[in-house]
Amino acid sequence: MWIGCTDSTADHDGCNPVQSNYLNFLVSAFIVYGMSQRHNDGGSNGRRLGRRQWLSMLGVGGATALAGCSGGDGGDGSDGGTGNETDGDDGMDGGDGGDGSTDTSTYSTAVSASFTTLNPIYNTENGAGNAIARALDQGYTFDEDNEYVPLLYDMSTEDGEVWTFEVREGLQFSDPYGEVTASDFVYLVQEIHQSSWAKSAATTSWQGVTVEETGEYEFQATLESPQLLWPESFDPLLYPIPQALLEPFVAEQDTDGLRQNEELLELQFSGNLGPYVLDEWQRDGGTQYTRNDDYYLQNADDLPDVFNEAPYFDSAEIQVLGEQASRLGALETGEVDQAAIPPERVEEYRNNDEIHVNRVPQPYNEKISVNMRDNGWTTGPGNMFRHKEFRQAMAAAIDKQSLIQGVFRDFAETHFTWQPRFSNFYPPEEDIPQFGVGDSYGSEFARGLAEEAFGQSEYDYSFDGETMVDPDGNQVQLSIYHSAGQETEQLMGEFIAQELGNNLGIDVSVEAIDGTRFNNEYWTTTEFPTPERNDDGEVTNVPDELVDTVNGEEVEWTAPTATNPGPRNVTANEDWDMEIVFGLNTYPRNPLTNSAFFDGATAFYNPVGYYPGFNAEELFDSAQQASSEEELADALVELFANLAEEQPYIMLAFPDSTVGYREGLQGPIENFSNGWNLPAWRYE
Amino acid sequence: MGFGKYVGARVLWAVVVSLIITTVTFLLLAAAPNPAIREAATQAALQGGDPAAAVERERELRGLNQPLYVRYMDFIQSVYTLDWGWSESRSQPVTEALLQALYYTAQYSIPWTILTITLGPLVGVYSAANMYSWRDHVATGFAFFGYAIPNFFFGIILLLIFGVWFEVVPISYDTSAAVFSLQNVRQLILPVFVLVTGSIGATMRVSRNESAEFQNSDFMKTAKAKGVSPLRAYAYHVMRPTLVPLSTTLVGQLLALFIGSSLLVEVVFGIPGLGRLTFNALLSQDTNLVLGSTLVFTFVAVVGNLLEDLVFTVLDPRINYDDR
């Protein structure tokens, strides 16, 4: 399960950009079962489940193999969309499969999880975002060079503070709504996203932004502070929704009516705004579309010529096939054109002449969360996870290369700091420590770091021979949770337990848990103290439980959330030591979004109770105020060097998404932006 | 008590039972935390608002600030008027979601049930008639094989063989296929086969053993002595008494005609039926939908119990209700 892209959402880095917002960081972790879904849900799936998965940052992994057929479930092939085409894995017998024939008139995708809603205003799922994208474009996307590509509107700015949106002419809603103009977008932002009653998925994206119509096809947005990478945050990404459709709900402030409106749920207003027209959404079954002959990009002269005849299929469909074996079987026989492939079956499919497998790098990580709150380190007194050196020792005790080879079949990258290597903001290798590889891996090195940590603890932890012991002389015993049914995760958990046992003498038990239960009972809590406020909403008094001393300074939690309910003394219901249930998004397109994780002890996504040992807030501030991308990169290098040193989470790997396509399909790329040009995909 | 009064009393009792169940369900729901309120608090916190005030607003909006008995009356009224609310996980009314899922479930569960309740006793009686012959062993082996192999595994294997290798059936389920069409038969033949083999075993074995008792009974000897054909003898004099003890399960299975969904088979074959609906509703904590499907199962179970008792009298006239 990955949080970070809510299933939908959000940043998009790697997810189909649906609606970005900080909401995505919170709340219910969505669970995507299967390594599969992770690449997805959602989906999710997926990587998903759960209530709204607006989390923005997790994923879970796992894939199973069953009797030579397949296993697990999961995978979503989240498929195309204007966003990135990141699929999950799937698995079934590849190899000598049948010789299916490809239906080149229908573009069909298999996914593992169905959609919660197709209402563009409320969707927060990546998989549903892809389903919507078949019939309704969003404002813009990014191509394989990470360049901004205007779809519905172009964005420009002089200073990063005032942004001008130029709406493309010739965009048409279905009858009776007429042409898309700037007023539709402005109305949507002002009356829906910025309202207190509508609770749309993009609410937080537009907070503090002043939007103003400046022409029939032009509007401006003024930010509270400059943001050079505003488009990359996907916050300004909007769907076109007719003003006339929204007006009755706005007048009545009818949230349920807006959420349940059939025109929105079935995208009946989509006009010429998407490559296909949605024919039917069969819940639990998928979606079916027919070609939109009037697709507006056919007339766009600022895009490659290949769009002139897009889309190239007469129809499209997204099939929900819950069983991985079924998804891969459908891919083999040509019933679908795309499905995710689990790492352990990639080689088989590479030997299949009718399928080609793409390896798409992802920004979602595999890491160990260590619980630094009072309900962590259950083995004894003095939570050792709070010491940077101890976290480094753990990172140094786990062989990243072996993990990648053994668990991810080499389809993953080592993970040292909070960015994947393909990020433009990845710091120079020499600037960051690389725990878990080369000389920085091994028992001796790890024990040395652990002993440094023992020296800082007021409790008498030590090594008794090969064994790490607590002040009473008993071996340190910890547990690590993984998602039930996720074989990859279980394997990873067992490998971690083995490495921590061999190299640090810790007795680690591996335990399976349902992702939703872990999220609700261990990872988050809704029962936390809140500050007192006056009628204007200003904080007037912060209770003592929400105050702690961090690096010698008193810090107040004035806006506690379910994912950071307060200082380390405020905890979720259940005790836990370590988890690998959730993976997190590292936001390579706009790393400033990572402030949600690391912007000081009060950062609003901080379930583990991490207190940065460096001035993270200042570094984020200076990055925020950068006036050029170079300045920004400079500021971020220091940040990521510090995070590599601190290991707030024990960073392990970035698994790739491995996606199978029918041979001859033109368009898919082995790039994070895979899927940006989906309408132009075609068979030769 | 006569039959009519007995039926009347049982129907009344069924109403009471369903009321008790819905009341317990209501109380459990009332005691459980409401996820919508949690979301409201979180959103308020994110926007710099007051979570406590947001919770209060949300409670008011959802009528949770009203006295328990008022909420209870509203709840009961909604249940019995089929106003079951909105499914958040599917974005459609609960009743529509249930009907839609039922439509697909029925397409495989009806043939599954009919084949099971007809083939099971037939194969059992045939097996008994040829007891300890190779025919008996084949039938018994078939029954045990179907009973022992997990449905989802069997389904995957069959899909692999007939879908992927031979390509005689589709892998994915096409919801747009007409109910009575060759396409639908092709896509449903495997799930029905898997389910029938899974459920036929128990029926077949019980009917085999039951019918063995009657083969050498006096009335069979008389029938044979009178020259009754073997087919008629088995159909009338063996099959009928055999079905009396079997009716307990058979009627249950008949009722399951529409709700006897199979989650795993639906997952493997991609059928958007009731099993997946219920499972997904639970996973996504879609309270309204969970409640709706629970109520359906509850009502069917209550009615099923009633029908089961009544069916005894039809099958075996010696059972009556005069003394009750």
C-alpha cells in the first residue's frame, strides 16, 4: 500500500494526477493489496481499500504465486490517463501461453480494483482518475522530458506568485452547457473548491489562492507565496465542470446532491473534452467507452501531429479483474492490451513474443517505519528508535542489494535518501551516506553505530556477545508488521528480521495485519487533544499534552491531525515497533511537498513521531523562496543529505512498476511520465 | 393447531425475528464510530478549523444529535420502506447496488443450484443402484474430487487450460453479454461447472446412502414383483423418501438460488456479483451497503426457515401440524 498518491491523487508524482491536496496525506490509509496494486491502486490498490483513500502517501506490496499460476491479487494496472501510466503487478503464467490475437479496435486494460466514484469533484483514487481521464482531460500534464504540456489550459508566471491560465478555445461541454470558458474554472474554484460546504477533493489545493477571471478565456491565480513548481505539485490541476451544472447545488449548499449527481458520476457533460465518451460504468465490472470523434486535441496545433487523429481505437474499456491470474490470462489471450506484471514473472513474459514488458521507475518507496512515539519500542525502556545512530545502525544492518535481488528480482533501485534517482533534485552520490551497501553494510559497522546510540541512552543497552540486550540482560525483541496476504511484503519482513538478527542481534518477529486495521488502530488516531480556539478560529490555548521540547526548544502542536496527533506522548490505540505495511511517495517532481513529512516535529504526516535533528523548517523555507530551479535544487540537496543521514524512516528500495502490453502497441515508455499521451497510443 | 394457524404463527414469528435482528444491527451501528465524522474532524484540522466544532456540525447534519429513539424509528422506517441509503463505495443507492449485483449473481447461481439439486440426488441414486461397481467408484471419486478441491484453485486451473491454452472460453467477464446468449453461456460455463462440482458431492453422498436403505425395502420388492420398470421404481419409490432428509439442505440451496454467491469464484472469473459486493463493502467500510446486504441475507434466512418446515409436509404426508 502506498500513501502518497492517494489513490488518486495527488501528487502526483507517479500517480495519475487527479486532485492533489494535503488531504491526501491524511486520514485513512488506503490499502492496496498486492504489490500489484501498489503500482497502481489502489487502487491501492489497489493499491486500496478503505474508505476514502485520500492519503497521499502509501502503498503496500506483495504478490503471491499460486501453483504455478499466479497469486496474490492485486495489481492494478492502473492504466492510462493523462497522468502517468503506472501499473501494478500481476501474475500468471506467462511463458508458453496461448497465442492470443489482439483486438486493435478496442483499447482494453485490466485493473484489480473497482472505483469508488467517477465524480471528478470528489474522486481521490488513482484508478478512478484513469477511468475519468478516458473521457475527461484535466488542465495539463507532463511529457517524458518532464516538460509542461498544456491540455485544457496553459499556465505562465513571471514571479511564481501570480499565475495566468489561458484556456484553450474550442472546448465544448455536452449540450446544453456550451463552450468551456474561464468562468467555468473560476466558478469551480471559488464556489466549490474554496467553499466550506462542498468538501471537494481539491479543497486544500486552493486554500489561500485568490482566483480572478481576467477574460473570456483567461483567469489568474495569486498565491500567498511564490511557488515555482506550482504546476508540478498538481495543485492547479482542474477538471472542466459546467458552471450551470453546479449552480443549483451551490445555491442549496447541497453536498450530498453534488456528490451523488448522475451527470457528474457518469460524465455526461464531457462533450469534446476527452478522447472517449463514457458509455457505462458497471460497478465492480469496469467502464466502457466509445471513441470521441470530436476530441479537441485533434485540432491542437501545439501538440505533436500524432494527436491529429487521436484516439486511434474505436472503443476503450477498463475491466476490473480481481484475480491476478485472470488479469494476466486476459493479457496473454489478447482480451486486454495492458496489465501489470509481478516481478517474479517478468522474465517469463519477456520470453513471450506477443507481450512486451516495460519497467517504469516509481517514486513510491519501501521503507521501515520505526515507532518513536511512547507506544513504540515495546521491548523495554528508552525508545532507541529516537536515536539517529540507532536508525543508521538498522539501515546499515540490512543488505539493500540482496533485498532487491531476492525480493524484487532486481526490479528495484536502492533507496538512500527521500528521492528516487531519476529526480532532478537527487543530490550528488558523494553528498549522502549510503547505508546498507558496500562498506556501510555489515555486522561490525552496524554494531558500531548501535553502540554509539547506546552511549546516548540513559538506559543500559549493550551487546552480550552477538546479542543485543536490554538493561535487564534480556535480548531485545521487536516486531514488524506487514500487510496480510502480501507475499512480497512478507518476504521483505522476513529478510529484515533475518538481517537485524544476524547483524544486530535483535530478535524480530514478523506479523501480518490487515492494512485498514493497522491504519486505524496503530498508524493513526482520532482521539487526540485539541487546542482551544476563539470564534475567529485562532488558537487561544494549547494543552500541555500538545507541547514538547524538541532540540532544546518548546514546540506546540497547534493543528494536530490523525497522522500527527501530537508529541510522542500522544499515541494511537495499539503499541507497535516497526511496519512495512505502507510505502510513501517521495514526490520527485515537486519535492517541496515532502514538507508534509519532514517540516519539523509538527509536520502533519508524522505517525512515527520523528523529530528532525536538523533545521528542516528552515531548509524547506529557503527552498520555498528560491527564485530559480537551480536555487531550489541547491536548497534541496542539503535537505536530502540530512534526511539520508537521519533515516527518519529506514529507507530500503524503490520498486519499479513492471507493466505488460500487447506487442505492437505504440506509446508506452519506460519513464515516470508513461501514459501522458495515452490518446495517441495505437497499434502499428 | 391446524396448518393455517401454524403458518400464521410462523410468519408472525418471522416478523419478530427480523425486527430483533434489525434492532440489534441499529444498536451496533449506533455504538460504532462514524467514519464521516472522523473525516470531518480531519478536514477541519487540515484547514486550520476547529475539529470539535466540525464534529458537532457533522453530527447535526447526520441527525446524530437526536435522541436514540427518534433515530431508531427513522431507521426502522427506512429499513421497511427500502430506503437503504447511498453506497459510498460504489456511488449509487444501496438497493440499486444490491439489485445490480443480484442480476449477475443470479445468472450463475440459478443454473448452479438447479444442476446441483437435480444432478446430486440423481447421481447418488445411480451410484447406490450400482453400488461397489466401477460406476459407483467413478461417481464417488468425482464427488470427492469436487468437494475436496478449492473452488478458486479449480477455477484458475480451468481458466488456464480452457481460457489461456485452448482459448475456448473468455478470461474476462463481459457484463454487456445478453443473459440468454451463447456468449453468456461460454463465459459462465466454467464458474457454473466449478460451483456444481464443489457442491454436488455432499448431496450425492447423502442421497446415495439414504437410497441404499430403500433399495431392498418391502415396497421396492413389491414394486419389482409387480413388474414396475426400474426407472419408475427408483423415481417413485427410492428417490422420494430419499429426498425427505435431503430437503433440509435442498430447500436451503434453493433459497440460495439468488443469494448463494461465491466470492472466490466471482473474483476469479471477474463476475460483479453479490459476493464481491458484500466483500468490498466490508473492506471499504461502506456501512450502508454492509447493512443492506446483511438485511437481504437476514430476510432470506428467516423466510427460508419458514419454507423449509412447510416443505416437509409436501414431501412426506406423514408429517403434519395437527399436534403443534
